[in-house]
Amino acid sequence: MALMNVVFDQLIGSFNGDTGTQSTLGQKTSFFDKDGNSVNQLTARLQSNIKSPMELLELNLIVVIIGMFTLIGALINYLLHLRLEARARCLVHDRPIQHVRGLSYRVRYELQFNAMNETVFCESTKFGAESISAYRTVTALVMAENIRSRYESLLQ
């Protein structure tokens, strides 16, 4: 970057400085007698005339170089993308078969899981029904003595 600045300073400065100096020195004498053309103002104008194009060209040239590299990078990216896409299509062309195979495995395991859940549910409902029946039996046996004594007292 610094080397580029030095080159631009030399090229543009020498070209623009020579042309600016020549055009200023080539003016008629009446040009130097005007109010806005004193020695100090002309010197400042010559310095700014040299610096302005250098600053403008440095920035613009850097932007152009960045744009060229971006364009080259985009072109390389596009070409590599096409190659990778072709490879991916070669690898993935049998994907529908794999999807059908995966679906059949999933359906089979889903059916086995449903059958296992149904068996567990049936056994748990049987166990629940037996537990409720046993609870009633135990409750009835506990209450049997109380019921018999109350019934016996009613009969007397």
C-alpha cells in the first residue's frame, strides 16, 4: 500500500505539478495583478491542485482494484459451485430410494412400538381391575365383623 502511494505521488505529482506550474507561469502579466492571484494564493492553489488528484486517484484506484478482486473471487466461486453441484448430484441421485427404505423401517418400528404399547396397556388395565377388586374384598372383610355385629344387634 505504501509503495502504491509513493508511485502515485511521483507520477501524478510530477505530471500535474508540471502542467499546473506551466499553465500558471504561462499567464499574461495582467493575471498576476488581479486581487485573487497574489503569490501566496497562487502557491496554495498549486499545492492543492497537486494533492487533490492524487487523493482522488488513490482512493478510486483502490476501490477499482478491490472491485476487480471481488469480481474474480465471485467468478471462481461460481465455477467451483458448479463443480461441487455436479458432484453432489452424482452422490445424491439415489436419495428417493433411501427415503423409501427409511420410511419402511420407520413404519415397521412404529407398528412394533404400537403393539408393545397395546400389550402393556392391556396388562396394566387387568392389574388395575384386579387391584380394585382386591381392595373391595379387603374392605369388605374388614367391614364384615362390623356389619355382622350391627345386624345381630338389630335382630335381637
